[in-house]
Amino acid sequence: MYMEAHSYLLKEAYIRRKNLRVYMNLQAIRENSEIWQALNKSVKTSEILELDKPPALKTVIDEIFTQ
């Protein structure tokens, strides 16, 4: 039973840490006007953004999915 509870707590901590990282990166996107404007434009025009246009977008995406 101890191992099951320990395993559950580790999984929950991992999920919460990942959610926090995603939230913080979303904050970084909102604070970067270049990325925010590009995202808004792509939504309005149905344009597909390239990963490195704007360049800062790649950095944020990498941080979300590689850690």
C-alpha cells in the first residue's frame, strides 16, 4: 500500500509540475508581443505558423515539450 501511495504522489507531482511549466510558458507567450501578435494574426487569417516564425516561438515550444 505504501508503494501505491508513493507512486500516486509521484505521478501527481509530475503532472502538477508539467501543468505549471505549461502555464508559465503561456504567460511568457502573452508577455512576448511578437509571439502574441503572430498567434492572433494566424487565428484571424487561418494562417499556419512556422515553428521559427517568430523566432521566439520555437524557444517557448521547445521548453514546453522537451522538459
